[in-house]
Amino acid sequence: MKHIQGKRMLSVGVTALLTAALAAGCAGGTNNNTNQGAQPGGGAAAGDKPFQGKSITFVTANHPWGEAIKPLLPEFEAKTGMKVNVQSFFEDQLTQKLTVQFTANSATPDVFMYRPLQEGKLFYKNGWVSPLDEFPNKDASYDFADFSKSSIGSVTVDGKLAGIPIITEQEILYYRKDLLQNAGIAVPKTMDELVAAAKKLHDPSKEIYGFVARGQRSPLVTQVSSFVFSEGGDFHNGNKATINTPEAIKAFTTYGTLLKDFGPPGVLNMSWPQAFGIFAQGKVAFITDANSLYGNVTDPEKSKVSDKVGFAMFPGGAGGSKPYSITSWGLAMNSKTANKEASWEFIKWATSKEIVLKTQQAGNPGARASVWDMAEGVTGFPAELVPIIKESAKVGVDHDRPVVISVGEARDAVGEIVQQVMAGQTNIKETADKANAALQAIMDKDNAK
């Protein structure tokens, strides 16, 4: 693919991002820039440091992974002789900042954190990220095959490696051990069993609800994805939208009906904080959502049922258990960087087994199977959750939303179908057909750019 150069027209989505960035005022009070890392020195002689005198700029999100990596930078700088200048931004501001700089063809930052499934395709199509395919297998000790297949799938665009995974997550089933035990109900392994258990445990008169999940139109899309995959469907097949197939309609109907019939009041307006909040209050039997959010229900300071929470594989449908298993954050290289070798050296170090072990011990779920197999690699996670994460990574799907450039528009199209089910519509085929046509138009528009 030819990268977009010079003064070519901005690709779809960029103008809106740029406008938002300028309105937000990326420079100034909200900019949380820091300059991290000790000056090169100590240890080996200067001649043994392959990048002595080199300097790169690394942009992170204000994210726990970024906080975990910063204290480790002096070690990298001392080993390589390289200076790493760090800038940190709030999540939405990060995208705005990067958009402004890349639109201006800036050679910095050299390396940056990004969300592969949210802006990865946009960044790649615009020629803003450098494909990394030539790098991972240069050093056998890096062991690129150690990364889970699904995590690499998330960072691959048009068959090219656009980044390296640093944070992964999967959708799982959370449940109340005590409620199931008291009712003599086994942990659901299938979608039918989940529906039956939610129905049996649902008792609004006692403020106990069978099921909760995200009900807002856009936020629900990532979580209904596992329902779709587990029924054998997907959002699209290549460049063809498929959200009106029988498999997709069945999945949307199951998710919407669970929330409509067994959800708490106000579920239509819930995203993950509200859904986890009511579960943590002890009012819900089941919730399906990202494993990365477990602390919201296991922390005694946040949850009244912290000692009663169980974890299970996502329930299987007609296609088996197929939860999403994605890279939620990755590291990418600026295509305009003048320091490609130095930038890769940093990415290779930050995603090496040694460093992934350290960042994962701090509670950041990584993508390396070998680290998940180490006893010391899972100390930051509940023991019951670890095998669920490992199995989900093996069988999971590498996306949790339509893989398009115009992600927001696509999510709205999908979410509308589920919300119609929640509103009581019994036959959603017509709604699904309209939504499918809308998604197809979005995909066609994106592909034409």
C-alpha cells in the first residue's frame, strides 16, 4: 500500500478529529508532558552501547501500562545509550494530539501507544504508521510466535503488522457464587443455560436481577460481539456487512432480551461503570464484560460482594464459546520517524518477555503466552481468573467491533438493532436489514478513500 504523502486530502475521519483537537487545545493546561529517564551512563563502556547519543520521543496514554513502563526506562537507557523522552496524554487527547502531528507530517513522536481497533485502520490507511513486518523475526530471542494469535490479529491491517500488542482483554462471564449455589444452579456453559439461570434468579421484588450488561447503543457493541461470534456470525465477511444474518439476529435478540426481561431498571442507559456498579451492590446474578474490569467487583472498597464473585468462560452458542480476545492497546512506529532502528529497539524491549513479565505483574494483561504460563506472571490476577484468560486467548476472536475506519458510525448502526430488541420489538429483521445497509454504506465509503 502506498502511504499518503504531502498535501493529499485528509482521509475520512481525520477532519473531525483535527477539529476536535484544535477545539480541545492540545497544548496548554491539559497537556501532561513529562520527560522521563536518566542520562545514559554507568555499566558498559560507551562503545558497547549501540544507540549511544540517539534520542526518541515516546507518547503514552495516561494508562496503568504507561505508569508501569516509566520506572523501567533508566534500565533501557543505560543498556542502549538511548534517551527516551516521554509525553503522556489523557486517552481522547492522545488521539487528537497524534492526529494533529501526523497530519502535519511530523517525524515525532517516534513511538506511540494507540488503540488498534478504534483508530488503527485510520492511522494505517493514512500512512501514519510504519509496517513492522521486517523487524520481529530478526532476533530469535524476541520469540514473536509467543504472542497470541488473536492479539496479533488485532494489530494487523490489510495483512501488514501495524503495531505490537501491549494490553489484551477478553469477554468473560462474571457470576454470583452464592446465588447460584443457593438455587442449585451450575455455572452456565451455554447461552441457553445462561438465559435459563438468569430467568430463575431474577427476582425484582427482592432487588435481585438476573443479568446486566452495557445497554447504551455504542458501548454495547463491543460486548454483544461475543454473542455474535458464539452463534457463528460476525459484523462483516470481508467487505460485506453481515449484521442481518440469522446468526447475528439470534445473538442480538438474546443479548437484548436478557437485558429487557432480566435486567435492572435503567439498563438501556448503562455503560460499563453503571453495569458493574449495580453488580457490585449485590443486585445482579450475572454480567458479561471485559476481564480487565474485574477489580470493580473484587475490590472490597468498591464491591459489597467482593468475596462472592466467580469467573467463567463466555457461554457457548451454536458456534461454541467464541469471546472476543483483543489487543486493546498496542505500540506503533511513526512512518516519518528518522529513527526506525532505535524505535524498533525500544518497542522490542518494551514488549520483550522480561518487560511484559514486569508490566503484567503490575496488573497489565499482556499478550505473551509464556508469561501467562509463569507462576510469577499471574500474581497480579485472581487465581480463578487466570485459566479463563488463558483459554479465552486461545479460542477468542481478534476484534470486538466492525473493523472499519468510521468506527463510531458503525457502532451506532449495530447498537440500534439491540436497542430495538430492548424496546420490545419482536421481529427485528427489518431493523437489521436497514442497519446492515447502513454498515455496508459505511464500509463502501471507507474503502473508497
